[in-house]
Amino acid sequence: MLVTSLMICLSVLLPAKINRILNILVGVIMTTMLMFLAYSVGWYFYKMYAVVESILTMVIVWFAWKWPEESNV
């Protein structure tokens, strides 16, 4: 929960280029950790939670990757 709260805060405070790089990096790391959690935890609730959250972090990475560059108008 701390990482996602920091991602929201830093998305507002940081410049777009740094924000894009951090969203991709943190999203890939979180997705990897959550997939490991989904594989290793025995409770089905945590498995479902890890799968849903990893899908959402993959969507964040995809949006950050495909987001258009800012133009200097």
C-alpha cells in the first residue's frame, strides 16, 4: 500500500519524463513480486488479490510506455 500511495504522490510532484521511468520500473518490480506472491501463498484470497493487483500494475506499465511525449507548445 505504501508503494502505490507513493506512486500517486510522485505522479503529481515529479516531471513527466522521470514519472514515466519510475512508473515503468516500479510497475515491473511490483508485478514480479506479486506474481511470486500469487505462486507461493496458500490462501486463495491472497492469490486472487495478487493476480488482480499484478494485472493492474501491468496496465500502469503499458500506459506509461504508450503515453505520448509532451510537446513544447
